[in-house]
Amino acid sequence: MAKILFLSHTEESGQLSVPALEALSAAADMSTKLGGELVVGLFGGSVDVSQVSGKTLTVSGENFAVPRYATDAAAAEALVRAADAQTVVAPGTSRMSRVLSGVAARVNGAVDSHITGFDVKNGSLVVNRWYYRQRMQAEIARTATPWFLSIDSGVFTPFAGGGDAAVEAVEVAVD
């Protein structure tokens, strides 16, 4: 069974942004189509889990409130390792885009950005991405795990199924 991690930072209010909710919707749809388990991983100064449901891993505190590569990458890496997912779905925000490649390298994964859609073919995930000013569309499949996917905003409907999250705090040591 495929395990998919939705990974995102929270806003100053502790809530998820609209692009994050869109990526969460994509991750939920992906887990349904693959017959897998969805795990939510959130980090930030404060984390409000009212917008999500299911197993939720969190990293929060003053050290994670301000966007900084070192703390964001440490939090994201800890969440990826705790979830042990084959696929990691994240919103294409500037804060997430800044850390995804570094986190993928730390866990020996692969990353693809600007994902605009996906399909399941022969039981495997295939993602779509545009190239050359949206003149060519590619279908990408990988065997490397974990596979990090940065979802472009405006493609998926925002997730609206929050309310019953089973929260587990993940500790991250910050120097």
C-alpha cells in the first residue's frame, strides 16, 4: 500500500494557505486512486489542524515561525522520516520550493516541481508537467522514493474535509 505525505508550512495564523489546501486536495485524491494511506505533515510557528483530517504529524514552535532554510529543512526532513512515505506532496509556495530539493537530497529522494496533474497507470503514479511556456506537456514516472512533488496552485480544488485529525508531535532539535 502506497503511503503519501502531504507536507506544508502553515501561515502566521497556523492555518493552511489556499495553495496548500489545493495541494492537500491533490494528495488526498492521489491516495484514494492509489489505494494508499494519506499522512499530513505540518510545520510552523503554530499549527491549527482544523483544516485537515486523519493522521497528522506536526512540528511547531517559535523556531519554525519565521521562514528560514535551516529550520524549515530540519522540520520537513523530520516529518518525511517520521511518515516513511513513498510520495511527498507539497504546495508550490516559495517557502516550500526553497527547501524541497535539499530535503529530498537528505533522504535520498527525487523531486519534480510545477506539477499540474496526475494519473495512475498500471498501478503506478504518473504526473504531468508543462515545459517551454506550456507548449509541451510531459508525463513523468519515477521509481525513486521518496518522490517529492511540488504542486502548482490553481489546478486543484481546495481541500474542504478537515476536522478529525489524529495529531502526533514530532520533535526537532534546533541549534
